[in-house]
Amino acid sequence: MSIPYIQELIAIPSPSGYTDAVIDHIEKRLAAKSFHISRTYRGSLIVSTVPDPELMIMAHIDTLGGMVSEITEKATLRLSPLGGLPPNSFEGEYVTVITMEGKTIRGTFLVDNPATHVNKDMKNTERIMANMHVRPDAVVHTKDDVKKLGISVGDFVAFDPRTEVTETGFLKSRFIDDKGCSGILLDILLNEQNILKNTKTGFYFSNYEEVGNGCPSGLPDSLKDVLITDMGVIGDGVTGEETKVSICAKDSAGPYDLVLRRRLEQLAKENKIEYTVDVFPYYSSDGSALLRAGKDIRVGLIGPGVSASHGVERTHTRGIAATRALTLAFISSLQKKG
């Protein structure tokens, strides 16, 4: 089961732009295995069975987060968001400020003037970044007090994930997008070498997806097909379910490859994998970046259905298992060595 691998990755803070620690972790976990391991110039990790893979399975290990954009006279921190962070969903969340020297300071993400006993209009305050701040957990009263902690503009801010696995099989956590699929890929790499050794397959752990520019950097010229593993969408107007793997037919960048989509649907049916086909209206992925770049590569996208995406996310172990099973079936069916 992939859950322990997902949990270990979620526990490592990795907002976009601050991903070396989680990349290091994955690389060390795989060091004893017989894979070809390299990093792109920008820091993404490629793990492959051969030096010239023809199929690449992708997931991104960067998450939503923040960056200190201002230290205020009230000794609080203004943030600039990393990725599509909805302030209303993250209000009240505990955070860690990571200074350039590696020091960590805890804090809380709050709306301005957050005490209801002095601010009768607090509930009407628009939850936008300009009206939100981080309250550092330190005795500080002025901007200079905050600076003496070592905090400066440009420091990264990681939000707590609050991970929980319920007795009913749900995984609840921030950043299931996309630590969920990254954990699935780590599970496959560690435990399915008998299947992988007969293929020309690579695994790409992308580190800038949430800000839209994680790919197509560093991809080998040998590639023919790319399977993106990322979250499936749940909500009004879409078909996703937490207990199923979603096969994405189209997102905001346009349709995914029809040949790969048909193969994925066929494999799901043949292997009795719970799945749904969906169109994601306000969604982009590393696959979207590849398509926009005009790469002569076929791209498909799958992932477990995730409730409340970019917020207090939740999926189910059945959806995770279905995504793992379909990924393995796709690897096994699409290509063989020689």
C-alpha cells in the first residue's frame, strides 16, 4: 500500500522553489536500487530503468506555499503565494517560516485584526493575501524585532499538512496534490522492480509544477510517451470520485492524447480497476506545459479523485490503489525492452 510512502513525503515541507530536501529524500531512498538516477539542471529528479527511457511517468513534489513579501510595522509578515493558494482555506493554519540561513520560526496564518472582540466586521473582511498575515511565534513588537529573528523578505513559508488516515480508509491532508502520486511512484520504484526491469521506463519528480513551469526541462530525447500522475478533480460538473482513478480527457490546455486515453480505459476495464473519465475545466499540469511547448510526445494524465483540491484535501485508499494499479498496467502494456 502506498499510504506510508505518501505520508513520508507529505511530512517534508516542499513549497515550490524549496524542494531540495524532498528530492534528496527520494534519491537516498532509491540509492541502493539498480536505477539510473540523475537531476535536471533545475533540480527535478529522473529515475529510470535505462539511460534512454521511452516512457516517462511524472508526478510533482512541489506544493502550495508562501514567500515573505513584507515585514510590517505590527511585527507580522505579508505573504506572496506560491501556486494557487486560496487564502480562505488556509486561514488559521500553522506555518513554518524558513530563513535563508536554515532557521525555522513557527507562526499562524491569520486575517488582519483577527480578534472578534475588537473587530466586529472581521467576518466581512475579504480573504485575500493583502488582508492576511503570518503572526510569528516569538515575542516581537516591531519590524526590527522580526528582523532580529533572522526573517527577511524572500523567506519561504510552509503550511502544516495535518495528515490523517481514517479507519474508513480516507487520507486527509493538505498537499495530496501531488505528494499522493509522488508516493505512489516511490512505492512502485521500491517494490515493483520485477515489472520495471523489462521496460524502458523513467520516473520524473517535477519541482515547479504549482507555478506552471516544471516541465519540459531536462527530458531525454528518447521519450515517446508521458503519463502524468496528478490529482483527479471532484466537484460540481465533473465525474471524479475519491474511490476511483480519474482518466483526464481534457484540461484547460486542451485534450490529452487519444491513443493513450483509449489504452488507459481499456486497461482499466481489463484489470477491473475503478475509474472514471473526466474533463477538468480549471486545471493544468506538467502535461499541460509539455503540450504548450509543442513537444512531439504523447501525453496522458491520471490520478486519484481528490476532494477540496488546493484546500483541506481528501482522497481514499481505493482511489490511491486504483491509480497505482493503472500506472503499473500502463507501464507493463505500452513498452518492452528490445
